[in-house]
Amino acid sequence: MKNPSSVPASIVTRNMSEFANTTGNVYESIAIISKRANQISVKIKEELNGKLAEFATTVDNLEEVFENREQIEISKHYERLPKPTNLAIEEFLEGKVTFHTPAEEGVVTSVRAVE
């Protein structure tokens, strides 16, 4: 996955013809980007849940929730990361995404990032 700090977190206007350069079809490219964005989203969510699991408590004390600054900082860090869609678009445009399309179906079946 690309270093999230080098990807713009805000909205960027894109030239749609750039998406069609790799596949020859804008819609197929969008499907590939969408699948890669879902993969990135799941990975980020697993990382966040793993880090927040360290702070899991069985006590439902409201004061305790507000006192844990470390947990708040971890959450804020993940909120500032670029959206998975932005990361997937950058990977796709840089040619770091591989995909497999069966010839007879024309549907993208698997997508993965090239490390």
C-alpha cells in the first residue's frame, strides 16, 4: 500500500480518460478501483481495531472513556488518513494494481496491489 501521507486527503479533479488507459474501459477501471478500495478499507479497519483492542475495557464508566488520550490520538490519526478510494486511485494510476479478468465474462474477479 502506498504511504498514506503522500496521497492527498482532499478531493482532486481527475481526468476520466486516464482511467481508461490501462483497461480500455472507464467502467472496468472504476470496478477495479472499487474492489481495491474495499481491500484497503478492510485492512485499515483491521489495523485500527487491533490497536483499539488494547484499550478494551468491561467497565462502562464515562470518565474513563474521556481520560484515555492515547486512544483518542490513535482515532484521530486514522481519521486524518486519506480515504481508501483515494489510495486505490493513486495505486491504479501508478500501475501498482494487478487484476484478473476472465475473457468470456468480462467481469473483474480479483484485484491486488503490487508491492
